[in-house]
Amino acid sequence: MSDSPNRSPQDFETVLSGSATSVASFEQKKSLLDKFQSLLHSNPALVPLIVLLMSLLVFGLILGEKFFSPFSMTLILQQVAIVGFVGAAQTLVILTAGIDLSVGAIMVLSSVVMGQATFRYGLPAELAIVCGFVVGGLCGLINGALVALVRLPPFIVTLGMWQIVLATNFLYSANETIRSQDIAESAAALHFFGEKLKIGGAVFTYGVIFMVVLVLILNYVLNHTAWGRHVYAIGDDPEAAELSGVNVKKTTISVYVLAGLICALAGWVLIGRIGSVSPTAGQFANIESITAVVIGGISLFGGRGSIMGMLFGALIVGVFSLGLRLIGTDPQWTYMLIGVLIIAAVAIDQWIRRVAA
């Protein structure tokens, strides 16, 4: 105490500089694993992209040119086109921490309405397609209103809607299939997305092209618009989003309506894909869409993920399906490996989420 008055300003500078150094020494350097975890957290689509590239490499080494031919690569795209559309609708809902079990049923009902409006009521195919979109949007509006306004759980709402739409589909269509020949003769517009475009040995359909375009558009909207940021905010914490000025109810309803419209678009693509209008088509679309979303690294808890990841997830399933088929293995192996991928994807998501905890 008695010595302090005799200290010079240089002594105090020395003490202060020393204390700053000691404080800085408490900073911890991140390990390589921590950096990798942070990288995956900031880039959710990176994991499915890595898995996709590895699966392509493995099957390419095993099958060679038989697998890597332009026809095989574009065949994978054709096989996942429907899943890509329905998965896009599912992605929007899951990003808000919801889930839509009715996407497949809405898709099929929309396609049935398009077919029945043309052949039962004699409407022009273009107008019948509009009717299908109206039905899809209306189903999405009902889902969104029940979730946002009545505050019912999304799982229960869409489970009930799935059953209602499924029953309506069979009752309305009388379980009748409209044949491909009839559509080709008098309603060619319904087959639009099934038209093929050949580039060398690659064969693209308009359905594939529009699926990729849709994903790119939604990727931009989700990442570069206020509406997209609001969707992520609602999924992360709806109460905090409300306090920050987000109209949670309006945005949630818009998400479900857009999902319904995308499902109607998927119904139109489905007609082009299978060539006919069948009330029994797309029976596994719900499960396939959720599979693509989960493998694509989109968190089922909402608020995190990329729609590009969903596309990568759908392609992973397509690569495994085609690759194992070309090898000649039992189809059950495909389901087993996809099941392993689903569990692994959820485990990785939980591990990545610890960064934000």
C-alpha cells in the first residue's frame, strides 16, 4: 500500500499489459472436429452432398461405365422427379417445425381432378389443370388454417387431411383409371411434363427440368427474401419470431398453401410420368418425401436445413436404388440401407445442433 504512490505511469502500463495477456490466455482454440462441426452447422446441405458423391464414387467403381453412362445418370433424375416436387413441399412445412402427412394424397387428388374435369366434364385440359391447382391450394389452406389459427398439432391435422383426401380421391374417381391412350388423343397438355428432351445419350423430361428449376427458385426465396427468413424464424422459435415482428399465423398459412400448390404441380408431373391418371398412384409419396428431407439434413425440429439438401437426399435414394438394381441384389437391401441412412442422418443432425446449444 505504501509503495503505490511511488509507482510511475510506466509501471501501471506494464501491469495492464500483463493482465491483458493473462485474460487472452483463457481463450480456447477449436479442435479440427469442432471446426468441422461448425462447418456442417453453417452448411446443412454439405453432409448429404458428401454422401451423394461417395455413393456415386462407390457404385461407379463397382459398375464402371454401366453406371456412369449419361442415360443412367438422367434415369436417376427421372426416378426422383416426383419425390423432388413433393419433397420441396414437405421441406417448407418441416422448416416451420411442422410436418405434412397429406402431401402425397393431395398430389394424387389434384391429378385425379385434372383428369376427371377433362374427361367427365369436358373441360379443356388447360382449365382442368387450373382446377387441380385450386384443389391443391384449398387443401393446403385448410391445413394451414387449422395449424395457425386453431392451433392444432400439424401431425394430427395432416394425418386427418390425409385420410379425408384419400377417401375423397377414391369416391370422386370411382376408383377408375384414365388410360394413357385417351389422354394422348384428346388432352395432350396433361402429358406435358412427360415429354422428353434428348441431349446426346442423356434423356431429360420436362418434369425433371422443372423440378430442378423449382428447387433453385425456392432455395433463393428461402435464403434471400424476408418471407424465407420468416419461415426459418418460425421454425426456430415462433414466440421470438412474433416478438420480432413476424406475422407467424399469416406466414404459416402461406407455407401450407404453397405446399398444396406444389403438390398439385407434382400431380400434373405424375400424369406425365406414368402416362395415365390413377387414383392408386403415388402411394408412398409421403414416406419418400420425409425420407428425402431427413437424409437431406433438414432438421425435423424446424428452423435449420437447406432445400438443396432435400434434393441431394432424393438423389441419394435414387443412386442407391439404381446402383443396387444394376448389381443384381435383392431390393430389400435398398430399404435396409435407406433405413440406416435415415437413422444416421438424424444422429448427425443432433450432433450438429450441439453447436448452437
